[in-house]
Amino acid sequence: MTTENLLQGVNVFLIGMMGTGKTTVGKKLAQRLNYRFFDTDVLIEKVTKQSITNIFATQGEETFRDLESQVLSELSSCTKSVIATGGGIVLKSINWSYLHHGLIIWLDAPVSVLNKRLAKNTTRPLLQETDLQLKLQSLLEERHSLYAQSDLQIIIDQHQTPNDVVDQILQLVPTVIQPKFNISQELN
Ligand SMILES: Nc1ncnc2c1ncn2[C@@H]1O[C@H](COP(=O)(O)OP(=O)(O)OP(=O)(O)O)[C@@H](O)[C@H]1O
Ligand SMILES: O=C(O)C1=C[C@@H](O)[C@@H](O)[C@H](O)C1
Ligand SMILES: [Mg+2]
């Protein structure tokens, strides 16, 4: 059975640290699965008509986290969607009740890789004006046990392209989903 058929329209939520590729990989995964693609960060910016940087600066992280939960709650009622989440989605316990509506996949890349990818980035407020490597390390320490509550961990190395990561996901999803047997067929 293909991974697409196995999923039976169930949403896929991508979680993980900033820079692991949730947005980049999520778009490609959605294409491969014939799913829609959503990104909680992008939706927050659309709904508020403000950048994430601006929300953090003018209203603070707590307001951002509330918006994030609202957006996730709306998305959890969709089907056939790949949803790239913000790196901090795992922090609020209410978010887990929404994430568990779908299959939760943790993209896990080493801090050294994230550091290289995000070195020049200016759109992630938690990473500005700080030692990037140290900040990434401390965020990962704080969040590791939360990310580990995912259904599936995808370990990514520095050589893997986004398409390689998609291939790895499609290969591993069947290891965590049982095919649903068709009971109605048995009853006829
Ligand atoms: N497998 C990869 N190989 C090389 N570069 C990658 C890979 N995946 C993502 N990138 C690059 O790393 C950067 C961060 O990727 P992306 O924005 O997809 O991460 P994210 O997990 O969505 O981060 P955030 O939590 O902040 O939204 C981008 O510039 C992207 O092009
Ligand atoms: O890891 C985080 O806390 C964040 C990650 C980004 O995706 C954004 O959601 C925001 O910059 C915060
Ligand atoms: Mg993203």
C-alpha cells in the first residue's frame, strides 16, 4: 500500500526546531501526497497582516503563542493537509490536543546544520542579537523532550536535500501507521 493510501487523508504535522526545513520539506511532501499545504507562521502573518518580527516586538511572545494556538486549532479540523508548524508549537500543552488529530513528524537536524542555515536570517526574533549556536543549543535542550513526543522522528544530516528528506518520510510513515482493515467488506 502506498503511503498516500495508508494516510487516508489524515493530516501530517511537521514539528521541529527553526531551520530544520518544516516549511521547505512540507511544501514538497504535500505535492507528493497530493495534499494541501499550510504553514502556521505564514497564516499568522496573513491573519494579523503583520510580520512575526513585528508581533514579537509590539505584542510580545505570549500574544504570538496565543495566535499560534488559534491557527493550529482551526487547521486541525482540515483533512488531506501537510501543516508546517512554528518551532515553538510544542510549548503549549493545548497544542498537543490539536496535533494529535494527525500524524506528528519531528524533523530533527543537528544544531551545527541549523546554525549554518540560519546564520544570515533576520526573520526569526528569538535568534536575533544573541550567540546563534548557543541559543539554538539551549532552545533544543528546552524542547527536546517535547519534540520527542512526536509519532515519528526523522533524523536529518547535512547532506540531505529537501527531496531526500521527503523520501525518508514517505519510507518511514508506514512503520508507524497500521493499515486499516476494511470491516464493511467482511460483513457483506
Ligand atoms: N534539506 C535542506 N538542505 C539545505 N537547506 C535546507 C534544507 N531544508 C531547509 N533548508 C534551508 O534552511 C532554511 C530554513 O528552512 P525552513 O524555513 O524550511 O525551516 P523551518 O523548519 O520551516 O523553520 P521555522 O521553524 O523557523 O519556520 C531555508 O533557507 C531553507 O532553504
Ligand atoms: O522556534 C520558535 O519559537 C519560533 C519558530 C518560528 O517558526 C516562528 O514561529 C517564531 O519565530 C518562533
Ligand atoms: Mg517554517
